[in-house]
Amino acid sequence: MSDVLRAFARGLISQLHPRMLWLAIWPFLLALLAWGGLAWWFREDLLLALGDFIGELSLVSWVEGALGMIGIGGFKVFLVPVAFLGLLIPAVVLTALLIIALFAMPMVVDHVATRSYPDLARDARAASFGVWWISLFNGLWVSGVFVAGWIATMPFWLIAPLALMLPLFWWAWLTSRILRVDSLLEHASPQERALLIERHGRSYFLLGLMVSLMNFIPPLFFFAPVYSSLVFTHFSLQALRRLRHQDQPAPAAPGTAVRDMGPVDIVDNTAEPDPSPPSLRSPS
């Protein structure tokens, strides 16, 4: 838990750097302009499609009937724009997170590594183009699961506790699954990456859970993607540094090398005196 809190504090310090502040703005603005333009251009068709889809849900019909019994009507009409925003906002944040993961993450990692972990060597394969494809493949399949799960569980938002728990869970899952890989690609070998993800899986999800709370607090959601990347990078590089220090052999104590050689036969080359009289000794 102390490593998680330390990563949050270090991520906040890194976020205040002008370079990171600018990096937090342009991916979000780019995603907002792209999705906002599409939503405005196709808003009528999208609202009609959402209305038809929501009208066919039995759970929505049941809730509308229950509210109608107490004199509250128009539930479906109210639900359509809410569902529209419930799809638009995640699309914007998800796109900003993918832009950062695929294109801006090298700048985040370089910023953190050069200032806080200059002693941490990079993996030799990180210079190859292959790590970009790993990031792309991981980002695409995680995003696909996220979108499918988000849409499939939206009807359950009508149940009061799940209206907050489900979106928070999906944001935490998405963030942890993408950034735990991208934060290690530059420095960790595939073996080190697999070991750290297995060892710190719960901590990564906890990090994702905590940073995902920013998505529900305006205007903090503007900074959530980059700040999440900084927090995960600090946590991952610190964990990698500790792992490599543990794998280094401890310096040998004095005398260890001699003991490790096993028993040693000591040969005394000093000649023993001849006990025979001098007259009986053979001439040299």
C-alpha cells in the first residue's frame, strides 16, 4: 500500500511539469473534438436508435411501469439523453487514453525515467518497433472487452448501487490492463514484465481504481489519462528497480571463496631430517 501511495505522490509532482500539463490537454481535446463532432452530426439518428433500443428492454419497461403507478411518467424519454451521454463520455476518455498509450506514453516514460530512475537500464528490445505493436494489440483487445462490458452492463445502472460500482469497475479494469503493460515496455524484458504483472496484479488494479475516480470529478477527468500514466510508470519502474536489485548476487563475505573450494590438501615441501649417522649417508 505504501508503494501505491508513493506512486500517487510522485505522479502528482510529475504532473505539475509544464510538459506533462500540455500532454494532459491535447489528447483529451483531440478526442473531444472527434467524438463531439460525430455526435453532433449524427445526433438525430443516434437518439432515435437509442430510443428504440431502450424501449425494447424489459427492465426499462418494468421501471417505467412502476414509476407510472406512483404518477411519474416519461422515464424512457429522460433515459435516452442520459444513455447518450453515458456512451459519449466514455468514448472520449477511452480515445484519449488510447492516444496517450500508443503515442504519448514514450514521452511519459522518458520524463519519469530520466528524472527519477536514471539508474534503471532499458531493455535492449525496447528500441525495436515491436513494442509498439504489443501496445497496440493490448490496447485494442482491452478496449474491445471494455466497450462490450460497458454496453452490456448499462441496463444494470438502474439499480442504485450498481450505477456507480459498474462504471468504476470497468474504468479501473481498463486503466490497469492498458497501463501496466505500457509502463513496463520500455525497460522490462518480457520475463520481467510477466513476473511483475503476476506479482503486483492487485496493486495495479488498486491503482486503476483510485485514478478512475477522477473520471467522475470535473474538471479532473481532463488530467486523468496522463496522471494515470505517470502514476503507473512510477509504480512500475520502482517495482522493476526492486526486482533487479533482488536478483543481483550479494557480495561474497571474506573467506567465502576459500570455503566454497572444499577441502584443500596442504603439501609441506620441507625436507625431514635423516636420522641415520653421517657416515652411512649416501653422498649427495
